[in-house]
Amino acid sequence: AALGGEARVIFITGEAGSGETALLEEFGRSAEAAHPGLVAALGSCNAYIGAGDPYLPFRQILEQMAGEGQGEPDGARRGHAPPSVARALVAHGPDLLGAMLPADTLLERAARGAAGDEPWLQQLRRLAADDRRLADVSLQQRSLFEQYARVLCALAQERPLLLCLDDLQWADLGSINLLLHLGRRIAGQPLLIVGAYRSADVALGRGGERHPLEPAVHELQRIYGEPPIDLSAAASRHFIDALLDQRPNRLDERFRATLYRQTGGQPLFTVELLRGMRERGDLSYDEEGRLVARPEIDWDRLPAKVDAVIAERIGRLEHPDRELLWVASVEGEEFSAEVAAQVLGLDAGEALRRLSGRLDRTHHLVRATGVRLAGGRRLSRYRFRHFLIQRYLYRSLDAAERAHWHERVHAALAALYGEQSEAAAELARHAEEAGRIDLAAGHLRQAGDYALRLLANAEAAEHYRRALALLERLPETRERRLQEMGLWASLSKPLQLTMGYPAAEVARAFERAVQLGRTLGSPPELRELLGRYVHYLATRGEHRAARSVADELLALALQVEDEMLLLDAFTAKGINCFYLGELDAARDWIDRALGHYDRARHDGLTYAYGIEHSVHIRAYAMLACWLLGEAGRAREIQALLLADARAGGHPHTLAFALAFSALLESLRRDAAAALATTAEAIPLCEEHSFRLMLGLSQCVRSWALSAAGAPAEGLALYQVARESAERAQVQVLMPYLGSLLAEILWRCGHADEARATAEGALALAEQTGERCLLQPMRRIRDDILPA
């Protein structure tokens, strides 16, 4: 059905050893062989860091389709040619470059396959060269998901896709949400997604709560009507017969029944027991090539559990091969030959020969999965045939041996990956297991920063929290307090996005970071934090508290004479004075900020704050001018900021400019202009999930609708906007927007409610100190009072 354009999402479940991984791999190979035009790609989650490695299986899938990690160059064995992937990414998913796929490597591969210097290749070069995109705080996770979906749909139109996702019980929340988003978006595409997970692990939940995969599976099952395929049902006599009859044999009913009684039909146990029986001579091939059993088999002497089967096989290895596998097991279920070789002091070629030779082809304990680039070096990747083999080897090491090998693996990985942040979570695990708490905390902060770049806010917050917990185990020193301050400051970012502005944990993160910074003598990280703290307090409606922080920021900026800090301080002072209703002072500070601003030098602020800085400043200058009675100047600034926002090509800057322009039009009482502006702003905000600007635009549009003769429609839209604002828990501008609601209610004939709402809005303005719009608010209140 998927080949004909009827997309499907199906799941395979089972217990450990049920064969989900083997089935996915064989299914992918068979599908490609049967349908030469089809592209199959496999992504796997990691047992040790999967929940902390954002979008790992989906990153692996993109890499495979772009020809990365394959044994042959340019994706010749599997996947789309790099130019096809590059064209799709440039057209439909530019923000995925550098986030989910290395832009520079893709550029190199795509350029080799391109027919000249085509426009898409020129755009790819520009994207690869612009690292600042990755720090853009205006990007939203939903936008990233939508871009991924569009890229897949574009590629599926060229060649049908089969995407296999293994070990989803270890998936991070971002990957689960992305899977759910794709399931809702791929209808009508020649695309099949197959996910595998262990049902027992999912049933146990995660962190004391329901496992996030469970509701996603239920929702996708509701959409597609496909119940999970339970491989535990394969643990039956039917499986025994099917396995034995894959090749000619003379194995009678007695042998089959006894084998079933011995293994219970558990796939991994059965396969490994049969392999061991062949190696011991209990099974052999006769002259006609048929598998036969020795007349008398002592079944009681055979291993009774799968761990015993694995122990027997490992015991047959020579010590050097066992040691190689011990080190590999420390790295994880998937590992690199070069890392193991470096740890053991082996030649990498020797490690490759042993892994691909005796340990793969002879003993069937590992298998090669491809290659990966790390720090410009090629890593040969292998995977244990089953995680139970890796688990047995790792558990056979004592605590001292584990710590020793973890430290050696950490050193090898750090040398190979260098500063590449995608390896930070893995490095943190090895450092912590080796007892190097200081190193582990640093790696976790780097992992949190990487997750934040990928808009995986829940994963970022968890990394920062873990790092803070580790620091508590270290002695109290200045260095530890500096690390702690930086971590609290970093933690405030994902918490704002996931919990909302007024959440107690967000406030605690800011307050703890600022408190530590002040005791440390205001280090550079505190100076950078104070600007964000002012904007945070303003968004919460705490304008009086924001004033003292803005004053502190200004004093520090003047003290260190840092031009970027001065710009931040002037901006913070201008915006704070505006909200407090000190309009002349606000305009003076804004003018100083504009005079200090230079686009070439300060362009990075666009990504740090999510808005092009001159547009951000001018929006407040525009409103201040109007409120000071300079209507013509306000309109001039409005035209300028909209022109700059449109020319800049930065979506959130344009959304901000449109929303604040609509706000001005409500002050001007120009309903027609407000309707036109919000008609442009709202779809833009919805497309990119700009919640704050969406709520502001909807509130203004609801007033404009009521003023244009559709008060009931306006009231309905306001209710939608208010619910959105309540979810975001934002207080800034709520007094004025409450006055607009009062006007809408009055036009709907709810006079008493309108008057109460107007008075409540004025009271809220006094409570928060947001006095900038008191004059128009009082005019609205007076207009709806009875004569």
C-alpha cells in the first residue's frame, strides 16, 4: 500500500531476544531487493544515552539518505544521491542543516554530484557558512518537525521510502514527538515507517511516569488502524518448526519437541543454542547436505538460559578477542573499532580484521554497520549481534575494571571527536562512570547546549539538571560556583520554553544564577544573563523588579566599557522605561541604543534574541512616539521597521514587526489597517509556532473585527487568543489587551461585564506597574461607561 502512495506507520513489539532488530534489518534489505526504486534507512536509539541524544534515529536516517555512514561513497549503496537530499533540504528544510545533518560534509558530497554551480548549490554554500542560524532562539521545535516532514515528502516523491526505527523504548521525547508529527503529515505519500520497541520496557514507564512512547503509539494506531505486531507470539512451537525448516534437515518430532521445551521458543535463545550445538557436534550435515542430530544428546548438559549460552560462546574465545569485546561493551551496544584499538594500543587494521573476521564471520557476536566521520577521521562502526551479548560482557567486568576502561574510552573518544558537541552526552556517561565528575558536568552542559540548538528543550533541561546534581558532589570552590552559575543560567532557557514564564522553577533558575554571579564579582556570564533577565521579568509583568536589574546591567556595562553590553543595557533601559510609562526617558534610551547599533557588528543579536535588533528597538520607539503625540513620526518609524523586517528574511523579526504594527493600529483606532496587518501576521505565526506574537496578533484582530461590525466573531477569536496566552503564562501587555476585550464585550451587548473588565484591566496595570498605555485604556473605560 505504501508503494502506491498510502503511507503507513506500523509497530513491532516483543521482549528482549524476540528478534525485532534482526527483523527490521532483514525487512529493509529484502524490500530494497524486491523494489529497486525504494530507499530504506534504519535509525536506532541508544540504550545508555538515547533519551538524552536528541532525534538520534532521525539524524541517522538523514545521514544514510545523504550517503553518510555507508561503506560506499556518495550513497551508492543506499539512499538518494546527495544532490537530491541537498536540493530537498535547501528548499524545504534549511534549518535541518547543521542541526540534524552536517552541512559542510553534505556540501562536499553534493558539489561532486552537481551539474555545475546550480542555484540550490549556491544557497547550500550560504547555509553551510552561516553557523549563527543554529543559535536562533526564535526557532520552534514544531517548525523543525515540519521541515523534516516536508523534506521526507519531497524525497518520497522521487523514490518511495522505508524508514525503520529500532529500540524506540530508549527514544528521547523529541524523537517520539517527531515520529508523531510525521505520522500526521505523511498521508498520501509513498512512505512506510516501521518502529520497534520492547513492550515490557515501555510498560515500566520512564522516570516514575507513563512512558512517552505509549500515547504516541496509541495515537498512530488510531490514525492508521494498524495494531502492533507482537513478536513475543513467535516464542512458540511454530517458530521452532519454521526456523529448522529453513534448510533441508532430518530433525524428527522428538528433537523439535525437546528443543521447544528447552528454549520455550524464545528466538535469540533458540538460535544461539542451535549454533552452539553445531559447534559441539550435536548437529551436523549428512552427505546430502541435510541437518541431522546425533542419536544421543544430553539435553541436561546444555545451557538452560540465554545468558549461559552467551557465556559458553564467550568462553571459547581467546583472551585477546575477549578483551577486545570487553572494551567494546564499555563503549556500548554500538562501538567503533578505532576507539577499541586506541584503548588497547592495537593497530586499527588489526582490530578491524579481528572484528570482521573471527568475531563476526566465525563467532557471529558482532556485525559491521558502516562508517562515520568524527573530527575528520573515519570510524568503523560495529554493533553486537544482540544487546544481551553486550550486557553479559559488560556485567562480567568488576567495578574497578569498568571505571578503568570507561576512563580509557573517554580519553579515546575525546581525542577523536574533539569539540564536536554531538558526542558530549556519550563523553559525559564515560566520564561519570570513570568517577571524573568534573569532566562529566562539563560534558553535560555541552550536551544541553547541543540539545537546545536542536530545539530539544526537555532533553536540554535534563542534561543541565544532571550536571547540577553532579556538581553537588564536588568540593565548594570558586570554579564550581562558576560552573553552577553557568548551568543555572543555561537551564533557564529551556525551562522558559517548556514551563512558561511564571513557573517557579524558571524563576528559581534565574534567581540562583544571578545570586551566584553577584557573589562571584559579576563575571562575564552574569553580564550576559542580566539582559535576558530584564526581558524575562518584563514578560512576567514585573516591571519594577526589571528596573533594578536594568540599572545593574547598565552600571556593569559602563564599568567594563563593552559595546555589546552597552547596547544591551541601553535597550533594556529603554524598554523598561516604556512599560513603566516613562515615555520621554524611554525614547532617550532607545535613541542611545539606535545610535550605538551597527548591523554589521551586532547582527548576531538577531539570533541571540530572536529579533533583528534595530526592528526590536524601533518597535518601542514607534509606540512611544505615538503616545507622546508624535503621530507622523510614529508612522514613519512603522514604515521603516516593516521594510527592514521584510528585507531581512528572518521570520520572527517580521512576525514581531507585524504584531507591534497591529498594536499601533489599534491605538490609532484604524480597524481596517489592523485587519490587513493581522491577516499577514497570523498565518506567519502559525506556520512557525510563534506563540507570543500569535496571541498578540489575534487579540488585536479580535478588536478590529468587533470594530468592523463583527463583534461576536471578534469575541470568539479573543477567547482563543486568551487561552493561548494563559498556556504561555505571559503577562506583558495584558492590561491593554484586557481593555480591548472590554470594548469587544461592550459591542456584543455585555455592558456590565465590559465595565468590570475595563476596571480590572486598569487595576492590573497599577499592580504590575505597566503604565505605558494607561491613557488609551482610560479612554476605552470612559467610552463604555453609562452616560
